[in-house]
Amino acid sequence: MGNTQTIKKFQKSFANKYPGQVIQFSIYGKQGYSVSKKYLGGGAFGAVWKGYRWDDMIPVAIKVIRPSLEMNDFQRKIIKSEVKVLEKLSMFPNCFPQIVCMYDFIEEKGEKGQEDKYYIVMELIEGTTIDGTYRSSQDLKNYLIDLSKGLAFIHDHGIIHRDIKPANILIDQKGMAKLVDLGLGCSSEKDVFSCEGTSGTERYLDPRFFLKEEGIKTAEFKSDIFSLGLTIYTVLSGDYISNFAYKGKEEMINLYQQMKISLESKRKDPFLTELVLKMIDPLNGENRPSAKELIVSLEKDYFVKLESSESSTPRLDLVNLILTKAKQLQSLSENQIDFKEYIDLAIVEVTAKGLQVSKDIKDKVWVKYQKELKTVMHPGEQMFN
């Protein structure tokens, strides 16, 4: 249990930094955490509350799991499996940028006749789901690059997410897309779900699960690609209804053609439209691109557009490209350095692809970064310069 003096010190510091915030209770794992009364969401397994880490008072999300006696064996396994998967993929301090990070898992053993209690302490992503953030096709392509990187990392570790959908993709304040809720993630590892059988949200399941003769019985990496593709299709088209579940082969082909015609008629980005249609091919899983192939295609499309645009346009695009790469380098670095050095490293990557970067563009990257930093620190203020 926590030291009384430490608790009092935290409470005093907390009251000064967050006046008006009320603490419900505190928990102790690798360090102490306090759970506030700010409710973030909930579901079948309990509630998620905003909390604070004692050593630096950084806000975190704390999933307060329902008492163990109220859960069945399957629900307990989901909790344990999610923890196991996050420990392997994105456990502090080795967090992966495009996957929600877990800081701690706390298991309080109940005394005689009392239930066990579980808490998962995670990164607090103060943003919205992907369907609440979408503004343009370019936004979606940026999100798709992020999500493909997260998915490639998950797949490289032999894990399949199995529950990719709009609600499980959050966009943080810096505009990065992150995969969350890996409770149904599966692999051949002990204590992690087997990939056999259908688990996930019905509409986003690989349609091949519903075919009797030519179907599949085990989730595949390309099953995640379908789920991600249908998520992007849904946001891009606004179609939240089309559903391949429980349809026969001919019905699936007909529905796919209808979705194709509908999406093409909206005259969205042709490249993104074609890519999404490949991802949601209901019958030919082998034709769907892998996560790594998605990254290559999306980055290639970006550079082609830079090189073919008018001379005034690529300057702004190049600024955004360099800034995005600099942020990625910063998030992956173990030894934090001045952000200007990350900009220099990003410029090296860009110039290696044959693009020219002037000092003027480098200065614009730094100015844009400073503006974003001020906006994050003071979200209520408007920037006029």
C-alpha cells in the first residue's frame, strides 16, 4: 500500500495543479495512481475514468474492471488477454506510437469472501474516434498510414487485432491515429486468445467467415485489412449500413459492386477509392494488400502528388511531410533531443527521395511546429499569425 506521507504530498500538489478535480480513490501498482470523478466511457467490463500518475501528475486513463465475481470466464480471459497483448506490443516505456500504451496492470486480491479487483492504467488519448474527426480524403490517407504502421507492428509480432472499427480508432490532439482495445487480439501464444472462430464486431468481420464451402474458420492478417478497409470506406462514404454478414457468395459479389458504384459516384480521391476497394474485397483475401504494402502505396502516392503539383502547392505539402516525419522520429526515439534535430533528420529522409528542401521550408516547419505546440498547450486560444 502507499506511504501516507507520499499520499498527502501528492494530494497537496494535485490540488494546486488541478483545482476543482475530485479524487475518488487511489490504487498502487508500479507506482501510485489516483482515480478522479471524470468519467470517460464504459461498457460490459466496467468504466474508464480519468486518473493521474503520482510521480509526475500526468493524466492517464484508468479502466476500472468490474469485480471478478460478476464476470464469467470468457470476460476474465478478455481482460487477461488484452494485458498480455499490450505488454508485448506497447508497454511503457516501450510504447508504439500508433497503438494505445499501457502503463500498468493492477490486480488487487480480495480477502476472504471478497472479489478480486483489476485496473488497467493506460495512455489518455484526448481526442475523438476516426468518424468524428474526418475532414478530407487527405486526412483519411494520413490516418490510414498511421493505422497501417500500427497494424504492421502488430502483425510482425504474430498478433491479429480482430476488432478494428471506427470506435476502436482514436485521433489524438496531434492528429495521429491510434489503435485501441486489443481485448480480442489473438495469436498462438499462451494466455492469448486463439484465432479460431469468429470474434469481433459482426459488420466488420472478414466476410469469408460466413461462407460455408470457400470460407475460413481462423482469423488471418488479411482479416484485419478488411476490417480497416471497411472502417475507412464507412467514414469516406457515410455508409454505416452495408453488411456482408450471413450472405451467400453471389449476394456478397452484388453488394460489393453496389458499394463500389456508390463510392466511385461520390468522386472522392481516386487513389484512396481504389485502395479501399482492394481492402474490402469480400471473397479474395489474397488480393487485399498487407499492412506494409499499404504503407508503401500511400507514401508513394504522397510523393507522386508532391512532384506533379504546381510549384506553390508542394511547399506547404513538403512542410507537413517533414513535420510529420520529425514527429514520428521523436516518438520512436529513446533519447529525446531538441526537436530541431528531428527536423534535420526528417529532411535527410526527404532529400534522399530526390526532393529539394530550402532553408525557407525548414523555417516554415519550425514555425508550424511552434504554432501546434501552443495550440496543444492552450487549446482554447486562437492563432492569428
